[in-house]
Amino acid sequence: MSALPAVAAAEPQSVTALFQPTRVGAIPVTNRIVMAPLTRNRAVGGNVPSPLAATYYAQRAGAGLLIAEATQICPEGQGYIATPGIHSPQQIAGWKSVTQAVHAAGGRIVLQLWHVGRISHTSLQPGGVAPVAPSAIAARAKTFTAEGFVDVSTPRALRLDEIPALIENYRIAALNAIAAGFDGVEVHAANGYLIDQFLRDGSNHREDAYGGSIENRTRLLAEVAAAVAAAVGADRVGVRLSPVSSFNDVADRQPQALFERAVERLDALGIAYVHVIEGETGGRRDLPFDFGALRRRFRGSWIVNNGYDRRSAEAAIAADDADLVAFGRLFIANPDLVRRLREDAPLNALDAGTLYGGDAHGYTDYPVLG
């Protein structure tokens, strides 16, 4: 974990540690405020990032680090309509316009690598086949298709001989992200998607090397992270975890022991950061769990997320509970969120009706200060 600079008592609020520069692995950042990955369902034909995406992310480049929206590593990894990929030349080119715009605005941006596993629908899968998962257990969850929100489809269990190709898809996607100009990548292992499904004993009933014990259930996470780190450098890799979130119908009987071991395995790889959702995704934070025990097991940067405001973010950094703090929906409605937090300025209200799909309205037209 990075050392925090001392803050003199006479300094104004605006230069507390939250607004001071640091490094996240190999990536220098201008402040400790992170834009969380936010699915917006605005990709165009071929799941290429919308031309508006460059404007959207560049508007928010004041964040120390931008984490671009979850992006599928392969066609089978898609679970929602109009989400971008990073597996075709057209997608790489689309993302390159985004990274160039962000860098021109002085920002740093990483791409979240995504495979949804069982949180998909046959209408979104190549050939209309069943989605894959650790086990053939349907989730009590919905996904967003051309017909609107529908129940997810029952998956089939990934065969053992298919797992090497899955890991290779992550590796290639990481290389594609770097080719598109990203400063790094974040492996999505949270929110009930594929890697999280392997982690949790509620969704993983396998009896092979990837199921049963905690060591086995953390194997895929460790192998994916290792492959990605070998491809692009460990100091440009992060991982997102959600230890107690039940989002997308995941659960585990021993989450504390499970995620302590998961973090130990990530620490051994020397990756740049762990990005942890504290409590329920987008909901309650007061669930019983010792997040400090995870932090003590990791030597890289520690990013926390879920319901923070300026005061609680400053308190988390001052108490050494975090190195950086991620904000999600506040960044949607406030492209200049860093300035607004620093100046204690009023925040724009979120237009929830424009979150998923649509055009520039509710995407690139939120007002900025002055």
C-alpha cells in the first residue's frame, strides 16, 4: 500500500490527500478519485464503442483514474445489449479514439475486462446457444436484451478442457486494450459475473480442480490475473472484487476466508491494485465483513467503492483504509465531479431514465460548473 503524504493542519480542505497525486502501479494519477466502471449500453454495430464515448470519457478526465465500462473479452462474454467488446479490430479502433481523447485531456484510463458467464441470454450468444458458467445453475436475475429486461437463460457448465481457451481470451483482450491505448486493465471478478461465479460456492458446484475447496475456487481468478499480468505487466493490472454483494444471485458460506485467500493470491502476483465494493453493490454498506483483513493482505493500491461522498472518502484515506476512492453514479451526472467535490459545489441530479441505452441525452449533456 502506498504511503500517504502528511497534510499540514493549516492547509485548506481542497488539498487534503484525496486531491493529491499518487501512483497506481505504473500509472501516475493526479488525485485519489477514481471513476468506477459504469455500463451505459450505448455501443453501436459490432459492439463498437459509440463515437460519443470519446466525449463522455474525456469530459470526466479530471478523475485521477478512469475505469472504462465493463467490456466483453469475447462474443460469448456478452450478457447485455449494446455493450462494447475488445476482441475485434473495429472495437480496438473505437476504443483508441476514447483513450486518445482522455489522454489529450490529461487523464489516465484502464479498461475493465468482462465475461458475464451465466448472466446472459441465448439471444445474445453466438448461435443462440446457452451461456457458460462454472455449473449448470440458473441465476435468479435479469438481463437487458432487445426485448427489454428478461430472465437470464440457464447456462451450461464449462468443460475443464475449455478453461485454457477462456484464460487465453482474457490475455488477448488485455493485449488488445494496450493496443487501443489504455494505461492498464481491470479484471472484473465482482458482481456475480463469471469469475465471481467460480469464486462462490452457491454458484460453483464443480468437483474438479476449479471447484470445492477455497483453493480450487480461487484458481481461475489467480490464473486469469497471472496471464493478464504476464501479457501487459503486473503493474498495469487491477482486479475488482465484491466480497459480500449478492448482486446477480451469488452467495458463499465463508466469504471472509474465501476473499482473504483470493487477495493473498493476487498479492503474490504483484498487481497494481484491488478495487473492492464494500457491502451490497449500490446498496447497504453495513454488512458483517472485515475489509481491513483484506487490505492487510495486499501491498498494492487499495481502491474502495460504494456510497462514498467527499467527507467519507477523505476519512477513509486519512485512516489508511484506502489509497483511492471510486465514485460511480455521481460521475454520470457530474462530469466535473472532482472540481465539485474540491469546491463543495452542488451536484447535478441523476436522470435515471437515461442510464441504459439512448443517445447524447443523459450521456454527454450534463452541465459543468461555470
